[in-house]
Amino acid sequence: MYSFITRKLKYFIILLFGLINASTAFSAVVPQIEHQSKESFLEEFFGEEEYSWNILKLDQELKDKANKILTHRFGASRIRYWASKDKTVWIIDELGKEMPITMAVGVSNNTIIDFKILVYREERGGEVHNVYFRKRIIGSKLSDDGLSKDVDGITGATISVTACKRVAELALTFHEQIF
Amino acid sequence: MNRVVAVPFVLFLLVSLSACASYQGGPGFIPANPEQIAEWQLEGDLEFKDKNTKNKKIYFNYVSIGEDYEFQIKDRPGGETVAVLNGVTDSNLLPEYTATSDSLDSVLPIETLRTSLPLEKMNYWLRALPVSGEAKITQKKNAPVSNIKESGWDIHFQDYMVLGNFLLPDKLKLQKDDSIIKMNIVRGDTGYLSGPCPDDLERPKQSFVNNAREEKVKKYSTVEELVPSDGSAPPPIWIEKTGFCQQLYKLHGKIPDPKIGLFGPKSVMWKLVSPYSVASTVPGPALTLQFYHPWLAKSVYDSSMVHDDFLERIQRTGIGFGAVIYGSMPQVMAIAHKMYNSHSQIEGTLNRDIGPYKKDSKYRATEVHAMLWILASFSDALVKSYKKYEGYLSDEEKEQFYEETKLFGMLMGIPETSFPKNWTEFVAYNDAMRKSSLTTYSYEGKALSDRILIAPNSWLIPAWWVLKNLTIADLPQEVRDDFDLEFGFFRRLTGAFMAGSITIASKIFPKFLSYNPLYHEANARLEGKRANWYHKWQIKFGLNVDGLVN
């Protein structure tokens, strides 16, 4: 009886192992890349400074501004941000081709001083994470035409570049409301 | 160890290691910010307890559009609405209410609900967000929020579920003084509640949506218009964003119950697609026929990740078709936008003459005739596969299926005027296309058809061998010849044997096993329940998502 149970158990373990492994048959790479976590970005950006989160409520005027910048409706009626004495961080999702791109924008003195792609979920266009591109956005202020700096596009990443520019402009617009 | 066990074990280990080698892993799901969901709804049950009320349970649907909310109370999971409480988020006013039945009074008086539930704050709490800057949030590093203390309430988030691109709580406990509220969220939608194109800053006017003049002039296309007998290509009709949204608005108005979706359990579409025998054998011939269209082949070949990650491309296609067929209207609209956004990026110039398409002419994926061919190849493969494995389809069913196919087409942005008149004409169009020079061999088409017939990894070699035999057997002779797909005696024999086995298996096994898991997940949605673990596991296994249409 004991050997019978042991034998059955062996088959069961093999079967279980098989099922677990079979699960890998259809597993594919989900094109989601987390370049940096929100927490890590905040720690890096604020360093030793004290910071806390707060909420910016969007009145109709601000909503209209946001819609105009994004060229589509901004989903939120308010947005959380993180702030120290003179700096703010805005973590905003903007649609790329199919999926939202999560971006973090650090602003001080109405100027973008840090810009990162936290999560990139698209198949293509991930070059916007590269330093050379982010440097084109860092240092930007608000101007009549949007951003003060010319941000050149990247071949094959046009939609992602546009999304980054819009979010950068939106973060500067929100920052203006705080300071 | 006994040799009987040892030999298969070692063999199994070797195969498993090869599977591990083909496993590519991934970082998993990384949720988007729930604060930016403009409109959403959650469905579940709520248990309420205070000093006067003992554990009373109700079923609800919480709908949020902007700052407005509506708390619909249901008579049972997924049932009829018996009362509605509505108001504005974070307002000091009690919600307004309407009751359509007094059945609620015996469970929980609506006045109790109105005064005791913090509905005006749930708009944020149900997304694990604080209402104001006063809230105290407990959250471990890189983990979802576990607790919010705000306005005297202590909210524990006990579990989370993936919903669209978001991670939302599915088990909450809210406590204030003597009041305890336990909430179980079963399912939800994260967009497209108020309309099919909610991101549009300007909504189309009624005249734009119902273009009566256009419909009066022309109601359908003839086969001659779609497939000119002189061998030329019909002039391209591009599907622009406005035209695409126009079709979605028309669809949105045609569907009586958004929860049922585009088709529903009484549709012929569900009848045809749901058996595994059909769902698993349709993609092969349908895709190969698509690649028989040089534009489509070029589009996929040049733009798709099919070369880098073939399996994921297949899964994405499966997710798209599955969500359109079985999803609720919000899910259908979400996937329609995703597909349009993706397809609208695909364009280029032909580098040589292919059939009637000239060198240097433009091609785009969002072109009416190309989209119509995708639809035609899918519908044709579907009906043939159903007849082969499942049985008879009456003329009425075929006609109804065609009407449903048109809904599918409208979702892709195809105007109604571009469809053939009826099923018979649609079949005639299909035949004419296959025999015309509009569909022909191209090296891109050949490369893609070869690619889809090769197993993506070692685990799938046996399954792919079966599918390859069945696919080749189901293709029209001219496609087999052009793509050089050998269909000799051995393949005919094995194809016939496999087809017979599939038919028998489909007849023997109950729906629980013989119908695809999305069918079961969609039915669970309609019953206000979650899909069971087995079907959820199948969805994860096959499509690599935690759930699709619940």
C-alpha cells in the first residue's frame, strides 16, 4: 500500500512539474520596462531635502490648459505631486501608440531639472529613455510655443517624443500653480 | 528509483530544460496611475454592519465619470438595478436617490445606505487614492497602498486585481466607529462609459453621426466595385480618426446593453467562435489568407514585431479578437482604439510592383479594402471551420453572422457603404478576391505564412504540427500553390485523422472543457461573477494576461 502511494506521488510530482513548465510554453516578453521606480526617483531627486506629497485640484481653466497641451482630454480632475521648499515632482502617464508611458518630471524655478521615463510599455520608441534625448528636455521652461528648448524628434519614436514634450509642458504648467 | 519512472523523468527534464531555454521572462505587469482614469465602474458586493444593522449584504455597481458618481444597487450579482444613489465626489451633500423597487427595504433601507456609506469619497478610495492631502497613507516600498486613514475612516486594502492598465483594490474593509463595510470587487471597466471617443475635445454633432444623405445615396458596395473585373485595384479609401470615431458612435448607439458587448450569448459569432475546435483552428488559415493580400503582408512584414517575438504578436492578435468578440462595450471600445492607434502607424511605399499595386504607391493598414479583406478572411475561415468541426449553419444564421461581421468591421472603421449587400454577396466577394490579382504571392506573404507554421518554442512543436496540417488542409488550392505549401498524401491523411479526432473530442467533452476560456469569462461577467480558476489559468496560459473580458 505504501509503495503504491509513493509511486502515485512520484507521478503526481512529475505531472505537476510538467504543468508548471508547460505554462512557459506561451509565456512571452511583455514589453513593459520599469526604468526606475517612483520611490527611487523621488529619493534621487530630492536627496537630503525634506519633501511630502500634496494634491493639485484642477479648476476648469487649468483643465482646459491641460487638454490643450495634450490635445486630448486629461483624465484626472486633480493630480498628486511631491514637493520640497522650491521643487516639485510630477508623475504623469501619457498614451504612446497603444499604452501609457509613465514619466517623472522634476521642476524647480519654473525649469525642468530632471526628466525620466519610469515605465515604458510600448513595443517601439523606447529611445526616449536615453540620456541624449532626456537632456533635450531638461532645462526647458514654458514659452508661448510650448517648451523653450527645441526638442528634436527621434526616427521611429515620433509618438513617444510627442508624448514626452506634452508631459514636460504639462508639468511646468502645473508647477506654476504651486509656486 | 524505478527505471519505469526514471527514464520518463530524465526525458521530461531534458524537454523542460529546453522549454526553460525558450522562456524569455519579463518584468510582469507595471500598473499605470489610477488617478488619471477619467471614467470607470466597479461591480461587486458590500457587507454593512453597525450597531443597528447586522451584516447586511447588497450587490452594487459604482460608476464614476469625472467627479460625478452613481452607486447602483442590484437585486443580485449582475442583476437589475433596484435603486440608485448619485452625487459629486468629496461633496458635503448627501447623495440623491431613486428607487425602482422596494425589494431593497427588506435588506438595507436606502436611507441607511445614503447616510452611512461614504459614497462621496469612494470615488478615490476605490482606487486606493486619498481624497485630500490630509490622508495618512501606509504603503511599503514598491508595493500598493495597504491602508488609508482619512475623515475618521480606516480603510484596509486587503487585495488587488489587474483591471486594464491599472491595479485596483478588489477587497477592502472600511471602518469608522461602529460601522464596518466590507467590499468585494468582482470586475470593472476603466474607460469608454460616456462614449466611444471620450478623449475627443469636440464631440461630433448628430448630423455627423447619422449621415442620412450618405446612406440614401449608397447603401452597400457591389463585388465589381470591390474587385474590379479589369484587374485594377479599387481606389484606396483611408480610414482617418474622425471616420473611425464616426463608426464607433454609430455602434455605441446600436448596442442596447453595454455589459453584453458587441455580440453576446445569443449571437452567431459566439456560437461559431466559442468551441475550442473552431477557435484553435481558425487563426492559421485566416492569417495565411490575410498574408495573401500584398499590402497586408507588406504591412505586417515591415512593421510588426512578428520577426522578433512571434508568440507575443500572436497573443496580441488573440487578445484583440477575443476582447472584441467577448468584451463588454467599454472593453470593446478600448481595444478598438488600441488597434486603430497601432494600425494607423503602419504605412509605407511599395518597393516594386505587386499584382495591380504599383511601385512607389502608398500602402496603409487603415485602408477600407485591406480591412475588409481581414474581415472576409476571418469570417470565411470561421464559417468553414465551424461547418467542418461542429456542424450545420442555417441560411438565417449565416445572414445574422454577416450582420454581426459588419459590426466587427464598423469597429475597425469600415463604413457600412463599403460592405457587400448580404452574405451571398460577401461570399462572392471573397471568392472574387482570391481569384483576382488583388491577392497574390509576395515574398513577404510567403515568409509570414512560413513563419506562422513554425512552432515558436520547443514546447509547442507537437501542437504546431497539428495546426500546420490542419491549416494547410483548410486553405484554398490556389493559396497552397502560390505559397508552395505541400499537401500530399501523408498530410491529407493526418489532416483527416486530426479533423476527425477534433470533431469527436468536441462532441464528447462538456462546454466547460470544449469551449474556449474567454467564452466562460464573458459569461461570468454577465452573471456578475469572476471566472473560475481553471479558465483564468487557461487565459493566463494562452494569452499571458490575468483576465481579458471580465
